[in-house]
Amino acid sequence: MTTTTLNALARASSAYLRSAMHQPIQWHEWGEEAFASAQRENKPMLLDIGAVWCHWCHVMDRESYDDPEVAAIVNEHFIAVKVDRDERPDIDSRYQAAVSAVSGQGGWPLTAFLTPDGKPFYGGTYFPPTDGYGRPSFKRVLLSIANAYQEKHGDVVEQAKMVENAIAQAESFAGRSGRVSASIIAAIQKSAFSMFDEQHGGFGQAPKFPHPSALDLLIERYARQDDEQLRNVIVTTLEHMANGGVYDQLAGGFHRYSVDEGWVVPHFEKMCYDNSELLKNYVHAYQATGSKFFADVARDIIRWMDEWLSDQERGGFYASQDADISMDDDGDYFTWTLDETRAVLTEEEAEVAALRYDINQVGEMHHNPAKNVLQVRLPIEAIASRMKLGAERVKELLDSAKNKMYAARLERPTPYIDKTVYVGWNSMCVGAYLEAAKVLNLAAARGFALRSLDRILAEAWKPAPANAGESARATQLLHVVAYSDPKADHREVAGLLDDYAATALACLDAYEATADLSYFKFAQAIADTMIAKFFDAVSGGFFDAEPASDGKSLGVLSTRRKPVQDSPTPAGNPMAAIALLRLHHYTGEAAYRDKAELTLETFAGVAEQFGIFAATYGIAVVHLLESPVQVVVIAENGAADAATSLVAAANAVFAFNKSVLRLTVNQAVAGNLPPALAATIPNLPDLKSGKAFAVLCSGFSCQPPIQNAAELRSALESTLKTQS
């Protein structure tokens, strides 16, 4: 009988760390215990940063960290620390900057070598078990590093100092660097045009990522300017992505990115944050272009998220779905051979599916050439012509084939779902669902978004631990609501800037969806706490994390960062600025606007150099420079249908600086409204008319009440066009 010895990761909360608890490596979690051991034993630290959805992380686990020979080297010469990048993005971002400075590359798994006090001096990403791929074997690297630490200690310390300086210079800004102007929006647009792939859509070459914030900025500019070049970029990109293999043609939802420039072969993991932001892209593109295809894709993303990435009972969105079942496959769950297709379909269905999704004897997957990535190759009409069938018959066959193939896929072993509920990512999903719900009239999506936000506010917005001598306890936001593994102890991880900014925005979205003032008050309280914890009152901008309360930060966590680049989620500083500007519009409090403007000025001199990676910054600049446009629809209960028509007309138009609020007459009282609305709405002369009407306000003036939906839409479009 054999016994298995567990390492310290058996006490971890995250699924990624717990997956390594059986490895022979004497892993530590990030914490004082690991650093104390390294300093006591005078050993360098081996830092592995990865994620449960990361294919190459699992490959390196199996090839190297499961290997007793590798484990013997690591355990003798190093203190080994494993970090989940989703659980601790503050650690990941700093060591990514370090390894990029050393090796010129980043990504996961991140493999870094540190001095006993956590200062990085060497690193890379994936190291193979034997010499290959132009990389030395991991064993050779380990022994070389251990030898260098002992024999060339002075050089190691000097290198660590140089790397630490490089981290400090990565996204740390000294202070106001320029005035904010619309030129940054034009610069981002120009960058997008220069990188645009005319043939396949998207930006740059392989590997190709979707860049949702950049797409959103371009969509909004098109909605304002009706520019054909903008339309071509938007439509080409969104159509090619949704028709490509990067989109799951059976279940819905997007994979993380494409390894080729044509969106054909993806990295198959699926992330909630990619799908939330792309959901907004497709909803906004539907508003801007009227294309039903974009609305259908948006509904399909929600279908997948509802089925796979949501806790339908309690509320909350799960983090991710893995790419693989094991190390021996590469997306096998999602891909099809021609024989597998024929085995589950009738002959006619199989012919339609093969033509539609380009299923052939030889597919696109190198590890198994018979495997095909499903991608839309032929439209229904072309298939109908080729098979001499009516288009409706082809559509029937295709729908039947999709249902059967999906049912057959569900019989396969399913890639792991990480059911961790992260606060910031959930808030992004809440905002996206509410956006889709109001534009596409999706009551279920609206209800689930609100239930999910309620769970975040109930379980993650809570009193901070009391310090000695404190009489009142402040409230804090956590980073994690719930972990995936029910056996794991729940670890409280402090919220970061992204968590606060995204949740404040989600609360404002919920207020606009419901007119429930409690959501507005939550948004204000969370934003006020965000300012208190992260705002740099001296130089402007927001730090991504709080310094350690005792002043003793581990490793390079003492390095302060002010994130402004999207990577790949929207950056914390522009998100925070957007939240403050939206609060200013509702409260009239100048302090919110002043802090937002100072934040944007902090990066104004450098933002253009980031191109499309500064897209969220560009969106924040739109919020700052353009006056808010507000539509308030008011009606007695008896005029609900008319009010619904007015709301739908207002929601049909897309603009960042537009908000829509629906009130009953009873809600249109000062005590139920934010300060800026309380000063105007209760005094409207038409309140007692018994009819539904809309008030359209921009800047410091409001137009006369409008009762006709078409008239409202025309007035709204005219107002927005005048601004652009």
C-alpha cells in the first residue's frame, strides 16, 4: 500500500494551487512562511505563477513538477512558491514586468528566480524537460541558477537590483504629464487603423486577441460619426471573429484568443471577462449598425454563460473553462473529425454540417490532423445551391445537426470549470448582462445580473479587520466571493483597484436599470472607499493595491503601480475615472470630477504611446470631455406601454456618455433621487399629466418633455451628433 504525502498547497483555497498538492515539490503558498524559510536557509526562491485554465502550466506541471528528479533538485536548492495569477493579480503583474525585463517575454506559466527577500534576478515562461524549442532543459536551468546563486552571489544581487528598477519603471508615473484632450481618441483610432487586418479583421498578426475596449471605442465613434472606415473595421472584425474557430459554434462563447491571424485555431480556454466585454461589443455593434447578426451573437454568448459559467441558484459568474481534459489533448473536446461528425448525424445533416463548418478528413489540429475546428465557411444560401435544397430546409438540417453534435459533445469528458467567483470579473459580467438586457429586452439576463450583484454586495462588501485602537470599522471590498473547490477553506483576499472600480460601475449600471437608489448609494460608498485606499493625492492616479498595513511588503509588492494599459481586462485607472465621472453627473460633487481629471492628466503625456492598449483610457476621456446626455422617462403605472416604448427608443442609441432612467411618478421625488436629479425631476410640470413622457437633458439644459418614441430617438441622435 502506498501513501501520498501532500505538500503545503493542500491548505490553499485556489483550484490552481490545490491541483499541485500531490506533487513531490515542497511547494509553499505566497506568504511570510515561505520568505522566512528562504532567508533562514539562504536559498533562492523558485516562483511559479500560473492559472487553472492555462494549458502550458499543466504541461510544465506534468513534465517537470511531477518528476521526482526535478523535485529533488528544487527541494535541495530552492524554496518553491506557487501563485495563482487570478487570485493574486497584484503579484503576477509585478513579476511579469520583471521577467519581461530579463527575458523579453511574459505569459504563463511564469517561472521566476528570486533572492531570499523576493527580488527577481532571472526568469522565463515555459521550460521544457529536455533541451528543445530553443530553450535549455528545466533541470539544467535549475542547476545553473543554484550554482550562480552560490558562486556568483554578487552578480545575482546586482542583477536583482536592476530588475527591481525595471519593475518600478513599468507603469509607475511621477505625476501630471499633460492636459487631457480629444487627440488621444484620434491617436487610438489611428493606431487601430494601422494595425487593422483588412482580410480577417482584428488588429495585428498572430497570435490574435480580440481587444474589446478598442472595439468599443471604435463602435461608439462610428455611432457618432457614421464613418465608413470605422464601420469596415468593426463589421469585418466582429463578423470574422463570430464566424471563426475562436467562437464556439455549438455552445456559444469565445475562446481566449486565436493562434493564427484568421481566427481559426484558438487557445481553447474560455474566460468570463473576455465574454463579458465581447458581449458588450456585439450589443453595441447591434445598436450602431442595426445588424441582427450581432444581436444573435450577443444572445448566444449569454446562452453559453448561463449554461456553463453561472451559479443560477445563488447568483454569480464562474471564472473560466479549461481548454483540455488532460495533457494529451489539445482542444479535443471542442473539435471534430469527419468520422465523429458522421457518427452522430444523418447523411444529409452531415453533408450540411461539413459544408457549413469546413469539416474535412484533414483538419487544423497539428497533434491530431483529423481534428477540425468548427468555423463558418459557407452561408446557408451557398449550401442550398450546392445541395439543390431550399434555404429553409438547409437551416432545418443545420439546426438539427448543431443540436445533435452539441448533445454528443456533452457526452465527452468536460473540461474543468473554475467556479471561483471573482469580484471584479463578476462586476464586469453584471454590467455586460445589464447592457444586453436593456438593448435586447432580456428580462432573465437582467434578473440574473441583479441577483449576482446582490450576492457580491452581500458577501464581498464587508467590515475590514479592526486594528488595535480603532473604534469604527471601515468597509472593504474583497477580491473573491467564493472558491471553486468546496473542500477548500475560504481565504479572504483584499480587493484591488480593479475590483472597486468595476463594482462601482456595476452598481451605477444597476441603478440605471432599476431606479433603486440603494444601488446608487453602494456605488458612492465603494467609490469613496476606492479613493481612500488607492488614490494618490500628491501625484494623481490610483495605485492598483494598498501597501501593507505594517509597511512590510513581501517580495516586490512594495513597488507601486498605476495601471493604465488594458491587459486584457480594462485598466484600473481609466475604469476608476469613468466611475467618478458618472458619479459626478449624478451628484454634482466637483471632487469626483477633479479626481477623475487629475487621474487622466497623470497619463495624458504618455497614453498615446500605448495605442489600442490605452482604449479604456480613451473611453474615459470621452466621459470627461463630452457633456452627459440623460434621458429620464416618467409615467404613471397606467401608461406603462408608452413608457416602455420611450425607454426602448432611448436604449436603441449607443453613446458612452448617455444614461437612461425610468421612474414612476411616485419615484420622482427628491428623497428617492441622487442630488443632481433631485434638484430638477420633482419640479417638472408634466408629472401629474397622467401620460408617459421623456425629458432629454444635456449639459445644463433640458428639452421640453417628449411623448413620442420616434421623436425622442431623433432628438437623442441629434444631440449626440452635435457633440461629436
